[in-house]
Amino acid sequence: MGLLSLLRKLRSHPDLELRILLLGLDNSGKTTLLKVLASEDITHITPTQGFNIKSVQSKGFKLNVWDIGGQRRIRPYWKNYFENTDLLIYVIDSSDRKRFEETGEELTELLEEEKLAGVPVLIFANKQDLLTAAKASDIAEGLNLNAIRDREWQIQACSAMSGEGVKEGVEWMTKTCNSRKK
């Protein structure tokens, strides 16, 4: 069976579901990103006080996305959602340079979690539409992402508001999950 046949088989499997955890500091754009993925209106977004769950169809996958609030008081509860995670999406506000250290510490803690061991991580360097945004490559360097050796990872520049870069992140995500589900 060729690669094309395998991909068709995977795509035609209606019960191929992925559990995706969407995390990041408050105000990084997680909920906006989730609404963009679900093709929903993004004109009225409010801070997530607990969590949002959306099921999204993408390239033959049913993506069950858990968007957990990123406020400091909520972060200790993130660990309650780690079980059976197929992919971690971590969102960074590229324009909030004052919080790069804090977001780096949170990401490092997540990558050290036993229940997330080996789980691929897609890092969206969000808010690239703002003039003050750091480039994704600079963020990757600052967070020392090249030192990650125990899982697949990708950093993707994006703007959840315009949708720019989101498609490329989803393509990486589905490609990575396709190869892991074989």
C-alpha cells in the first residue's frame, strides 16, 4: 500500500480524533485562535475564565480542542487536562516582550510534565500583525527551543486576528499527527 493510499485511508476514517490542549498565558490569543480554527466570528472575545471546548474538522481529523484559561490563578489547574493529549498548542503573544520570561517558564514546565512526555508541540507566535511583535525565529532562540529533543515541535508565526499563518500551523499539526497515528 502506497503513501497516497495510506493518507486517503486516514482521511476517510471518520473516527480519527485528536485531543488537543491549547495553552498559553492570558491575553495571548488562544480563544481567538480557537474561534478562527472553528470558522467562528471573532469580533467579541472575552477572557476565558475556565475552559472552552470545540470540535473542529480538519483534513480528515476531528480535533477536540481544549482551550484552558491562562490567568496565573488558573494555570495550576492545567495539569488536570494533560491526560491523553495528542498535541499541545502553546500560544505566545509576540508583542508582549515583558512576559517572554514568564511564558518561557510556563512552556518549560509543560515540556517537563510526565503526562505530556513526547507529545508534539506547536507554538504559535501570535500577534505578528502588530508592529511590536518579535519574529518567531527570535522567540525560538530566546526560549532555546532548539534544545527540545524529546518530541516534535514547530514554531509558527501567525496572527489569529487575520488568520495569517494559522493554516500552516494546522498543516504541520495534521502531518505530525498523521505520522504518529500510523
